Amino acid sequence: MSTTNVKQLFIERFGAEPAIYTSPGRINLIGEHTDYNGGFVFPGAIDKAMVAAIRPNGSDRVRAYAADLDAYAEFGLEESDLPAEQWARYIFGVCREIIKRGGTVKGFDTVFSGNVPLGAGLSSSAALESTFAFALNDIGGLGIDKFELARIGQSTEHNYCGVKCGIMDQFASVFGKAGHLMRLDCRSMEFAYFPFAPEAHGYRLVLIDSVVKHELVGSPYNDRRASCERVAAALGQEFLRGATMESLEALRGQISEEDYHRARFVIGEERRVLDVCDALEKGDYQTVGERMYQTHEGLSKDYEVSCEELDYLVDVARECGVTGSRIMGGGFGGCTINLVRAELYDNFIATASAKFAEKWGHTPKVYEVVISDGARKVE
């Protein structure tokens, strides 16, 4: 839904002119499940986003309409006012996290919509949190810095939505910059922008959505996080960051086989992120692609967050000569991210769509993505 449509819906529903804010979803080229391990991630904001029309209403209540769901919720701003609707908890959580930090949030009306595909691993929830964190900060003149806005979104996930996520998704949504990926050190919070222009090197970046959704809330995600924390503790470290394969091997007899495999993936992934950064600085997209395939192998075999449908899509990518392909996001469904030479693109999309539909009985969705700007007010 366009900015104009969201604004129009707001005027029809609430009878006044709103301010408009937007925040994007994200891709992560490489560096999966490293954020909560204090490692490096390499995301970029994309040209798919959440858009919200917002206006203070002079009360102590929030009146929210989710246009894509055709759903309405109304709630207060006290801890006891937690709304029943899961989607509304993202907005409520952002309000509460700002209040906990000493910021003032007053009642407002809002209508929001987005074209970040749900359940595809593109962080529609982080886009929603970042939109409201940015908007409430701006409207209230609160002076909260961008990193804290990202943390507000992360804390919303932890405290109101049941996912112990790292900082990457919200960081990418807030800090995104067109034509650049960002290497974020999740331990020190230092980050650097790296120019990323696949088109200029004869490549295209495309996501293939398996349309398989396995919820992250609950055990699978949190279990893997706990595995990593146990190994880090056994190594005498706060995080797995900086651990070596040698130190892990020395510990192998003292940890479970499952914990060993989880840690092996994370330690290898830290190296791969740095390799990709070096390769991009040289315009070496071939190495970038090789590391993407290696990451997929680790996510599938060691971290066990892939699924048959996604493994199949990566196999088809290989057969079609795609430079790099891997599962993207938390796992258990969603998308593969693919770096494809422009001349192979059409054949790859046609082949992957046809073969996948034949095997799994439904056609995957295809999203070509362009790296774009982060959270902002729409003038």
C-alpha cells in the first residue's frame, strides 16, 4: 500500500492530517545467528518497508488500525494495558520501552501498512518497531539516538513478543543507507558502511521465498541461543565471538555433540563475514558467492535451521550456475538470498520456480531487492 493510500485511510478513519513515517525491511548478505553471539553481521536495508500515518490524539490511549490485516486495536500506555492482538504488541512494546527510558509517550492515532513480505525472513517486525520508535522520537522531540531506537525495537521483541533476537534487524532498519551494506560488530556496536553495487559488476540480488513459514517464537531459536551460551561459558567467555576452531576442538569432550555443532557454525561464520567484506572491497563477487554457499551448508548441517524446501532451492541455484545462494534469516522457512550473474537471471528464476512447484506443489515468490535508506519521516 502506498504512502498516499495510508494517509487517505487515516484521514477517512480519524478525520485529520497525519505525519507519515517509514522504515525498511532488511536482507543480511552473510553473518547469520552471529549477532547474539557478539559477532559480526552484514545487513542492508531494502526497498520494501512499513509505512505509518500517525497523529497525537490528546488522550492517553493509542488507537491503531493495521490496514493489511483490516484489524483495529485500542490500548492504554500502562504495563497492565498489554493488548491481546500480537500485531498490536509491537506498537505497545515500543511505547513502553520509550517510557521505561524516561521518554514521554502520549496517546496517538495510527494507520499502518507495509510491503515487507511476512514470514519471509525480511524482518517485517523490526521494520514496524523502527517505524514507531523513529516516529514517536520525532513527534515527541525526545532526542533519542539511533542506536537506542534500534535497542527499543530489540527490547520490544524480548519483552513483549517472545523472541530473544539480536540487534541486527532493528539496526539495519534504522541505519540503512542506499547502495551500502553495513558491517556491524555486535559486541562493540561499531559499524562501517561498505559500498554494495552488484548491478555495476553484472550481478543481481534476488530472494526466492519458499512460502514455508515456521514460527520463531518458542523453542527452536531460543534453544540454539542457549547452546551458544553454554559453549561460551565453557570457554570462559561472555560470547562465542573470538573463539577459535582449535579452542572448540579442545573442548569437544566436555560439551554435547549438539552444542559443538552449533558453536562450530558460529565460529566459522565470523570468519566468513570478514572474508566477504575483504572480497567486496576488491569487487570480488565470486568469493562472496562461495562464502554464501558455505554459510548455507553450516546453517543446514551444523545449526539445523534450514528445511527441505530451502535446501532444494539452494541445490537448484547451484545447478543453474548461481554465484552464491543460502537460506536467509532466522531459519525454519522463509527465503534464500541469491547472487546471480545478470545473464543467468531469467533462466534461474524460471527453472527454480518450475522445479520447486513441481516438487512441492506451490510456486515460490520472487523478490528482487535494491539496497535502500533506513527509517525516516516522509515529507
